[in-house]
Amino acid sequence: MPQVKSVFRIAENKKLRIFILKVLVYSVLLYLSKVSKPFGEWVKEVEGLTNIINAFLFLLGANILISLARMLTARIYLRKQKDENLHPNFLLGIAWISNILNSIVFISALIMAFGLRPFEFLTGLTIVAAAIAIVSKEYITNTINGLIIMFTDQFSLGDTIKINDQKGIIKDITLLNTVLKRDDGLTMMIPNNLMLSTHVINYRFTDRKDVEFLFEVPIETQLSLKEIKERIEPKLKKRLESKEISKFVVGLDGVFKEKIAFKLIVGIAPEREPEIREEFDEILLELLYEKK
């Protein structure tokens, strides 16, 4: 988890640089439009340019405020939250909320660019908006449920879950769907409504978890799934007999032009993960060196 935290911090630093650039652009444009007389006179001479500049200032200014609020929230969260309690969904949730707000601001700015007032324009479309809301009711509830998932600890990125007969690892959570990568490598899109309305097993809250080990070999190595399992399984005999490892599955992660990607899925107790990971790394290295 510390690595996940550092990844988010690096991403936030990149966004900070973009934020500073937006502030500089906004400051220059604001100065030109409000202080510089030559620029103001030139703008007035071009028909419609005043509306466009005002709309762009509104768009950029609102975007800066939204970005500032998002960055402050993310930085305070990362600073106060301990590594083991880090909840990536929270950061994902505030990112989606900022995206929604920026979309609303963009539409408002677009309306302003045509010389209209956003509030009056949208008020005039109340009946149309109500009809759209009824038609898109399922999308709206999916979006609300997506935000609920992001801001609660029921599900998190990287969790292994089982919903109905489908089992896999949560790779992403969007406003409409939860992206699940199954054991066979296929990706499924689970509607957020279904995630919160049906029986779901989250293995993070159990005493066992599935851990993936991925490795690649040149295609000429000619390793088969059966051969990998026969070579590794005897070395895990004691752990399998004592139930320290409750599951051991060998599968393909992908076949490429010059290499084959394999994956091992192992069911273990979370507290034994570092120890068993180290052991598997040694076993895989030994297997690859033997084959060479």
C-alpha cells in the first residue's frame, strides 16, 4: 500500500504543475481583458469575441477553483491517512465529482459563448430536462451508486469479489460500472446498481485472499501449464497439506508474438502474503533457470 500512496502523490504533483499553468494563463487573460485598454478595444471591434472571452474566463476560473478544492482534499487525505488504511476509491470519487462539475461548467461556458445566460437557458429547458431524467433514470441511479461505492469501504480497487457466478479482481470503478477482471483474464463490466442490489462476496473481509503471480517466458521455452504445475506443486506440498495455501491455479495471462505470459493464482491468509510471495519468487526463478 505505501507504493500505491506514492503513486497517488506523484500523480498529484503532476496535476499541481498543470494547475499552476492554468493559473498563469487565467491571470494573463484576465489582465488583458480587464486592464489592457488596447486589448479591450480590439475585442469590442470583433463581433462575439467579448462573449467568447468571458465564457473562457468563466470556464478557466471555475476549473481552477474545482481543481484547487480537489487537490486540497486529496493532499489532506493522503497526509492524514495511514498507509494501511488508504482507500483509493475516495481519491477516485473526488476525481469523478470534479469531472462532473467541470462538465457542468463547460456546458455553461458554451451557452455563455453564444451570448445566453446559462441559468435562464436551463430553466427554459425544465420540461425537456425532466423527460431526459425519466428516460435516463437507470443511468442516474448507476451514477449515484457508483459514487456510493467510491466513498464507502465496501469495495476497493484490487479487491477479489464474487458476484453471482462471476469471480475476479476489481480493476476500476466508473460512474456506471465496476470493471472486473476474471480469473480467465476476461474483463467484465458490472453495473453499479447490481453491485449494491445483489449478494456479493468480498474476499478482503475473509481470512483468505487470492494473490496473482505473473511471469513471462520466451515462446521458444515451450513451457506447458501442466509442466509448470507439476514442477511447482511438490515444492508447496507442506503448505497445501497444512491449508496455508488453499488454492493453487496455473493459467495463461496472454500469448504474444515472442513471449507467453503465465499467471499463478494462490489462495492464502493475508498475513502470510509477504512470506509466501518471497517463496514463490524463489520457486519461479528456479523454474526458469532450470528450463534455460
